[in-house]
Amino acid sequence: MTAPLPGLDDVGRFRGAIARQLGLHLDESKHAFLAEVLQRRADAHTASTKVYLDHIDRFDRGDPHRARDEVRALAQELTIGETYFFRHHEQFQAFADVALPARVAARAADRTLRLLSAGCASGEEAYTLAIVVRERHPGADWRIAIRAADVNAAALERAAGARFSAWSLRETPPETQRRWFASEGREFVLDPSLRGLVTFDERNLADAGSDLWPPDFYDVIFCRNVMMYFTADEAQALVGRLTAALAPGGFLFLGHAETLRGLSNAFHLCHSHDTFYYQRKDEVPGRDAVRAGESPPAVATEARAPLTAPSPDLGWFHAVSDATSRIKALVDRPPAAHAGAARTPPRGSPTAAGTALELLKRERFSEALSLLDDEAADHAADADALLLRAVLLTHGGQLADAEAACARLLAIDELSAGAHYVLAQCRDAAGDRKAAREHDQAAVYLDPTFAMPRLHLGLMARRLGDRETAQRELEQAERLLSREEAARLLLFGGGFTRDSLIALCRAERMAAGGKT
């Protein structure tokens, strides 16, 4: 008869130990999986689960050698090594066309490039970097050093062997396969000249004391699909280590589901080749050091169309403003016409932004904007106040001023999803749909739960006759709107209620050929 698996308390202790030793966050949905792993590790020590957990707790109190062996075993059980060559090829295109030339220019004097594949698994990512460097920068007098690190010793052993299946090469261009791989039976062996560029190290990315993090050292770091498994505290700490180890101007590539939003203000957000990545700022400014008028490179676009007289087709701004004609009337209505006027706080009051938000809730846009204008000097570096001001300016049709407010906001917080969304509306109103789409995509990337940029993308695609994109984005927007925060609907909903926005999504999706 099979013994019962460990219970909730033991699995909870085990989850805590994993977080301490590996930095991994495994939530309650992984209970059954963790119970099985705990039982296997306890059996391997011929111990009860309680004795085994006591054993792990003693590691935390100073038994590093035994801890290392057990961490290795846990890493093999818990880490996911799914990878292949040129995975998410658009990121390697951005590396080849943007990051690599920039770092070659920066390193022209010492002619050395240093790259890191953090969480390298079985080596495909690190070797892909080696292939791209050799194909795009073949200078023989350069020193190329690619360091690849992972906590899983078994995966690293496979990586060092540099023998791969056809499945690992499924996204590798045929010419690249012929040039850099030799077929041996069912396996493909990597060219020795590339193998020599990569050094594999068994390292725990959660270890702050590791020699993996020399300051200002690496030109490019790939750390993809790692942070998403870390606890919040460990993810924050890891970003700090990555930032310190990157050279000023160096590039960081994360997984598609990972962002630095809320974790760091040390990077510029870059967008090319239909992917997002980051470049470390030369200097990392504090909020107080940012000049009010400073504008970061953020998501680069071509020369912007001027915001003068609106065009007949105002896109999303047109839809919101015309469908809620009362907004214009409310903006123009004198303050005295509003019953129950809220008391305006004295100049310099810390509650001014909060009062402005309350006025927005009551659709008293003109009063809210006037209040923020009066307080502009006091809120020059307040990201929340700047975002609120930008939204109020769009309500009043002052789109050039709204863009300027967003530029100041992005100088403070370059990863503000709200600022990118407001800029998307402004660019759409100017007829600059390419930039509008890029800003919406940035907002979606920075905050995948944000419904409004999805809705905007869907409506723009619908206008352009792109039925497939319209249906996809509107369906996503409808799903996200059902659980969107009320405060964010108030700020960005253009006067529509949640139900009205969901109805709009459905109607536009049906008009684009979607199904009920």
C-alpha cells in the first residue's frame, strides 16, 4: 500500500525552504507536485518528511557543503529546462541588429565583448549568442567571452557536451545548421570554434555572493524566463544584481512574460524587431534628480505628426469623445454650475492630486485640471499627478499638452504603462498610427492585465480592415475588462462604464466577423 503524500504543513515548510535556497516561488497550485518531490527527497535520505525538512532547515544555519548537494538535487527536480536554438528569434534579431553593433562601438578600444546567459539550461541560448556573434561580427582580433550559468548541474553537463537533437534545432535556419553543426547519427554536434567561446558555470542566480556579478562587466545579458519563477523579493534582488553587473549602455533581454516594471528605473525600454528589451542607462537617476522637462528615448518612433487641428477620423479619441459628448460640455461648464462643489485644498496641500482624482470621478474635468495646473510646481516629479494631468488634458482635447505631460512622466518612470497608453491615443488623433500601435504594444508588454490598450489596438485594426487582429485584441480586451480595477477604468475609460466598454468590445468584434 502506497504511503500518503505529505500534508499541507509539510509542503508549506518545503515551499519556504525552496524559496530560501533557490529563490523560487511555487504557489499553492503546485501542491501535488511539491508533495511528490518532497516525498522523493525524503526517501532519498531514508528519512521521514519531518526529519528531511529539519535537515534542510539546518542548511540555513550553516552547513554549506551538504546544502550544495541537496540544492543540486532540488534544482534538477524543480527547474524547467525547455529551450532550443533561436528561441524567440526576434530577440536574437534585435541582439544582432541593435545591441551587438552598439556594444562593438562602445568596446572599440579594448576589443572585448562579454555576454551572460543567466539560467542557460542545456546551453542552446548561449550557443545561439555565439553563432550570432560569429556571423555578424567575425573580427578575429576581438576577444569574445560568453558565460553561461545555471543551477541545474545535469543540464550543464548536457550543455558542455554540445550535442543536440533535431528538435533543438527546429527554429535554426538551414544554412546556419550546415555551417555550424556536424551530423552524427541522430545528433548534431556544434562546431568546436563556437564551443570554445562559451564557459558553463554551476551558479545559483539567487546567490548574491556569487562571482557571477562583477560590476559594470557584461555588455549583454540574456536572463529569460527566470524571474517569473522567483519570489517577489528574489526577483527584485536579482534585477539589482543584473543591473550592477551590466556595463552602462549594456543590454538586458528578458522573457516575453517578464518586465522590469515596478522593479527598476535603471533602464531605457527598447522596442524593435517586434520585441521589447532594455538598455542600462549611463547613469541611474533618482526621482528627485530628473528634470521636469527631460524626455527619455523610450519607445522610439519616426518624426511625429503635429497635433494641430484634429483630422476627420480621430480614431479612438474620436470614438470616446463623440460617444460621450457630455465630456466636452462638462469640461466647458463653469465650476459654479456643479452642485455640491468639493472644497479645493490650499496651494501646496499634499491632498491636491487626490482631490483632482475625486473631481475626475465626478466628471468635473475642468476643475481637476485647474487644480493640478495650480499645483504644477509641487507635482513636477510626481508620476501619479502627471499621469492624471495627461488624462485630463486628453479629455479636454489638449493633446499636445497631454503628450508633453507624458514625456515628463516617462522621464521619471520610463516603464509607465499608463503614459504609453495616453500617448497612443494622442498619436492616433494625429494620424500617426504606427507610433500609436507601438505605444499600445509597450503598454501591453509592461502590464499584460491592462485592458484599454488592447481595446485601442482592436479598434485601430478594425478601422484598417485587419479583421483577425481586431478580433484577437478585442477578445482579449473584453476578457481583461471583466476584472479590470475600478480605479483604472475611472482613469482611462473615457467616461464609459465597465459594461459599456465590454459591450463596445463585443459589438466591434462581431462587426469584424467574430462569433458570440
